[in-house]
Amino acid sequence: MEFDSYSGVFIILLSLIMSAFFSGSEVALFSLDKKQINKLKENNSLLNSYIISLLEAPRRLLVTILLGNTIFNVLATIVAVSITVDIAKYYNFSVELALLIQIIALTTFILIVGEITPKLFASKNPVIFSKIVSFPLYWTAVLIYPIAKILTEVIKVLVSKLKFDSSKTALRTSEIADLADIGMEHGSLVEDEHELIHGLVDFKLVIAREVMTPRVDIIAISYKSSFNEVIKVITDSGHSRIPIYEEGFDNIIGILYAKDLLNYLENKEQEKNFNLKNISRDVMFIPESKLISDLLKEFQEMNRHMGIVVDEYGGTAGLITLEDILEEIVGEIQDEYDNEDKEIIKISSDKYIVLGKVDIDSLNELLGEEFNNDDDDYDTIGGFIFHQSGNIPEKGYNFDFNNYNFKVVEVKNNRISKVMVTKIPEQELK
């Protein structure tokens, strides 16, 4: 019995080592990314060629690993049961209790030695571990190829009979955003990548009204404007496309492209017959509630860069450009003509200067507060302050809301331009 027991223990230890070998191989080989694989291909050593060869048939590789792992785990279990029964009988001990202890002990050893430890090491050092196991694993795969081939084909047939609903297995947008947040916390994503993912996730929910340039900020010209007046507006604004109106902003009749004025610059005689209506381009009208994801497709299909946003009554609500849409994904795009104030300036840890046009949701996100709800009929900081005051506030107007003080710093043309937002000290709240 001594010989059998020692032989059995040796077989169990060998089985645990082989289980660790196969478990680590699975994690190491399937953790290699494209960059690491390409590097292995460039350095065409014998071990690297084994790794590449194994990865060329991933399904068969997985079957080989699982088959080997299962064989040695089952072998360890059979031998352990045999030894346990012999020992229990020899010492006149309860066989049932002995088997229970054996199951708990062997399961613990398999988990620690055969699964967790090798997988942790392999996940941290996939290239090194892959090189260590590549030679024996390759020849193991060759030896059991017939069995692995048959099992692979059986699995193919079984899987082909199953119908998967891709819509149920696909990640929801909220889950993608959560993963991006986790990636940011753990350092696997930088801030720009994090913002880009959130921009893409939120993109399909944004409507034109949320990103448009509001009516009061639109730079437009009358169809009666002279050539020199048009040149001055283009020069001062830096815009290459400007809306043309007749009688008022609610009647936009076309879009002027600055490049269409080149002929007049080259031929001064044509300035005498200058008429904006003759060179204006068709205008694209867009409802406020249109999703910008759909609008982007229309801009691409129609080769447009600008559209006029209209409200439910047909009046001009604002202007939206291709750049406005793209900025929702990639963030602010500064060109050589942009000369705008920074939207949010941090004065100190608890004080900010915020432009009135800043989206209220941006401030909510920055301060971790909720200054609005779904029923409120405003989108910007300026709208929020108008809502609180009930009239057009003057410079210096201030009020407290959600542990913050809001003070109007600048008002232009009955519009709130700048606001100071200050966190109220805890002692003052008491």
C-alpha cells in the first residue's frame, strides 16, 4: 500500500502541474494582442513559430487545452478517490467523511495550483508564458490532433444549430460608458479617450437645439447688402459661410459662400451689378428636435456644411454646422478664426467663471450637482438664471441654489454673458 500511495501522490502532483500548464497556456495565448503577435512574427524564432502556428487554429487550440486540462483533472480525482478509500479502510475510518474531506482538499488544490496561480502569472506575462509552453503544447496538439479535430467538428455542428440573438449579447451604450469610466479610473484610458467614448455614446441622443448656435449669436446679412458691406462682415467674423435674410432673421433665403465672391474681387466692374440673391446657395432647414446623428448623415449625403434650425412655428431658432456636430464627438475644435472666451474658467477650487451659453448639463457634470430637471424649459446657464430671477437680471444679481452662489458678472444686449459660480462654505450653510 505504501508504494501505491506514494505513486498515487506523485500522479496527483503531476496532474496538478499539467492542469496549471494547460490553464496558463489558455490565458497566455489568448491574451496576446495584435501588436504582440506581429512582434513575434517579425522575430521568427522556433518558439515564436510554434506560438503563431497554435494561434492560426484557435478553436482547435482551445479544444486541445480543455481536453488536456480535463484529462489531468479527472485523473487526479480518480487517483485521489482510490487513495482516500484505501486509507479510510486501512485505518477503519468513515469512507464517506474521508471522501468529503478529499473532495474539499483536492478542489482547493486544483483551484489554487491548477487554475488561479498559473492564470494570474500568464495574464501578467503572456509573452513569456507563451514561449515557455509553446514547444510542449505544440507537440501535444500534434499528438492528440485526431481527437481534437473530431471534437472541433462536433462543436461546429452543435454551435451552428444554436441561434444567438446578437441584440441581446451586444453591449448597451450605458455599459460601454461604464466600462470607459472604469478604464479611466484604472489608468487604461487617458482623459481624451474617455471623453471620446462618452461623446460617441451620447451622440445618438443629442438633438439640433442642444448644439446649435442660438439665434441671438447668428451673424447674418441682408440680401440688400453691398459688396463692401459683405466683405466687411466676412472679414470681421472670419466665417466662410453666412446666412442671407430678407426683411428679418425669420426669413432666411440662402447661404453665402465666401469663395463665391472671388470673381468680384478679380473683376471690379462686376461689383456694380452685385446682388446677393444671384450668388446665394440653397438653405437647408432643420427642425429643433432632429437628432444630430441623422443630421450628420444628411450633411454627408447632400454635401452640406450648414443648416438653419427652425422652431415649431417656422421661425429661426439657430444655426448648426458640421463642425458643431463633430465637436459633440471629439470635443472643441479650434480653427484659426476662433477667438472665443473659454467656456468655464476655474478661479479656485470652489469658484468658476462660466459663460451664459454653457450647457447646464456641463456644469452639473463638473460640480456633481443637479441644477435642472427634465421639466425645465432651459438648456444653458443663462436660461437657468432667467428661470430663477423671473426677469432680465442686471449685473451683480445673485442667488443661492444647491449649496452654490450664482452671481451675474456681465450682461450684453439683455443676455447673460458671464456668471460667477461659487461654492458656499459649510459654516455659512449652517
